Amino acid sequence: MASSNKTLVIRNGTLIDGTGDPAAPNDAVVIEGNRFSGVGQLPPGLNLEDTARVEVIDAAGKWIMPGLIEGHCHLSFGFPAVSSAKYPSGRGTVSPGFSAIRAARNAQTILRSGVTSLSIPGGTWFIEVGLRDAINAGLVEGPRIYTAGRFIVTYGSIGDYEPSWVGTPEHTLGVLANDVSDMITEVRRQTKHGVDFIKLADSTWGDTQTISKEEMAAVVDEAHRRNARIAIHSRGAGSTKAAAEAGVDWIMHADLATEGELYAVAEAGVRIMPTMTFLFEALAVGKERGRSDEELDIIRRNAESAMQVLEMARSLGVKVLCGTDSGNSPVMPYGELHAHEAEVMVKYGGYTPMEAIVANTRENAYAVGMEGELGTIQPGKLADLLILDADPLADIRVLQGGKRLNAVIKDGRRVNLNGAAEESEALLALR
């Protein structure tokens, strides 16, 4: 990432500021330090000829918008896998050192796809906590990170894959806590180690409710008392209603929720994050990646229900956050799918492209704990923005995969979009 003490000025182009206001011709977006200092007319007295102090980017014929915020991505889960034949330590998540370095590499790939902030609802060990701090300290580059630790699960929850006599070792995705006391202890352990929020996890596909409302409420109370937010993996209708009434901050998936359950979500003012990109991607390529016909039938059921949930949520005024679940399985590679949820919102939820952009920027700032600080191009806000060579309001798909990016700016600094490729070539030359 290029480091500079210069004032950065983006001239010309079309500005989509992330507030929902109509796109407008841009005269000047001015960045000083890591914040926007001016948006609109070029400030009087700013000398653009003073190249020692001012850097100018001409965005004529291009589109300017806030950096994307990805609300659901796992960096340390070990997917897609590295060839274990040549690199034994790359098998899954069994090596914390390999997993941490791989997670850092994944973060760089994601940044260069236009994602400048990342919410991580679960990882192994406390890898993402360390990576968050390393990025903030300037040791490695990547999106700003807001992260949970391992899922808190009960028997039968997602992540409870080992036999009961094995439990949930540190390299697995979940931590078993089968009563309120154990759950509270785990909240305390994770907040001690610096997580930003707590992740509860109900059953994989929502067929059963594995965590009671009383248990959820106890975890919510302890997490909030320790200044941590709390999210829950909840697909099933029962767990979604219980989670809303227990006071969680947001619900991931909710794809089997009925209208009655969504009324409870709306009444509680809780946000949902449908994460439909994973469902559609699994249906598209899951068969060739080894998913069974039985599992694909379940995914199809959830996808069809999720489309109805997205429409109902919109009609009830439930705020929708955007996440893709990238990194959760071999079908979800990094750097490719992070903007696909915007297309899902337009295609299946009745959202306009502008509304989908706002959901993936201003609204998603909530998922990284920075609402009001991030996600819009306004004076005083953190300076994250993208410059695109195509109009996302004409075709929301131009946000996908970083293919139409002309520039990425995070914290007021321009990202070298060729950096990952250059590093890979250098590494290959050493072999």
C-alpha cells in the first residue's frame, strides 16, 4: 500500500457517495490523512500544482464510490485448500502458523478486489485477532478487520463435527458449551483475547434448534456487558425468533424464517444477513466439488426460502446486511464473490442498484462496528473509496471480482493493485 503524507484529490468522474443520494458529477473529493476533508467543490487555496504536497487522480469517465464492506468471510478456515501433498502443514486448519500466514495472504487478495473492511464471524485459534492487529500496525496490508473467535456451539450445532469423546480441539471451528455457565465462561475467554464480537451458532441447516432462548439471552447479556456485540448463525425459524427476542445484534442467514418470525425480528430492531451468495454458489458448483444430492436438495430448499425472506424483510423494514460466507468451503474462493450479494439483492429482493450499493457500504458499516464512521464519502468519514471504469448503477455486476477497478483507496492510501501478482511472481522465481 502506497504511503504518503500528501493531500489526495480525486477530480472529475461520477460520484456515488453511499448515502443513497443520486449519483452526481464530481468536482473534487479531498483526502487528508485517513479521512475525507472535502467533497464537492475544490477548496479555495488548494494548489494542485504543488506536487510535493498534493497528489491528483483524474477520474474522468469513471465512477467513484465507497469501499465495499464484506459482512461474512472466514480467513482461517483453510478453504480453498492448499495442496497437502506438497505442503503437509497446509491441511485444513491443523497448523496455526500456516493458517495465520494463509489468512494474511487471503486478506491481501480480498483488499485488491475492492473490499476495504471485513467482518469475520468465526475463525480458528485467535488468528484473525492477531491479523487485525498486524494490519492496524502496518505489518501487513489488508482490509480493516472486525472479528469474532470460534463459534460457541452445543451438541448438534454447526461446528460440532467430532465425536463427543473428542470434543472441539483448538483447530476446529466451534467451542462446545452445553450450559449457560460454560457459555459465559467462553464469552469471557474470548473477550479477554480481544475479539470484537461473539458468534453463537445453531444447527447447520436449521432443521433443529440447538440453543435455547434463555441461553442466548445469557450470552447476549455477558457479551454486551463486556462491550462486545453478538451475532448468531441461525437458519431455522425457531432459533431466529428466539435470537431476536434475546437481543442479538444481527442474525446470519435466517433463510427458513416465516413472516411471523420476521415480525419478531422487525419489532426487536435486529438486522439480518441472508448470505445467499453461498447458497447459490453451492448449487452452481457444489456437485463437482463433492456435495451429495441430499445436501444439495437441502441447500435448494434454503435458497428458495431465502428469496422469500429477503422480500419479506424488505417489506417489513428489517435492515439487511450483506455477506457472502467466502472462505467457508471449497466453493467460496477469496477475492471473487464478495460483491455478489449486491446482485442477489437486486435480482431477488427488489432492491435498486443504488439501494444494494448502500447496503454493501453505509449499512454494512454496522457489521464492522463503525456505523457513522465508514461507508460513505462525506467530510470527516474514513477515506475508503473505489474508482471503477464502469457504472455499477447500470449493471451492479461490475462490482464483482475487482475486474473493473481502476483504484482502491483505504485509509487515504492508494493500494497497489498489482502487488499480489508481483509477489507471486517473485516467489515462483525463488523455487
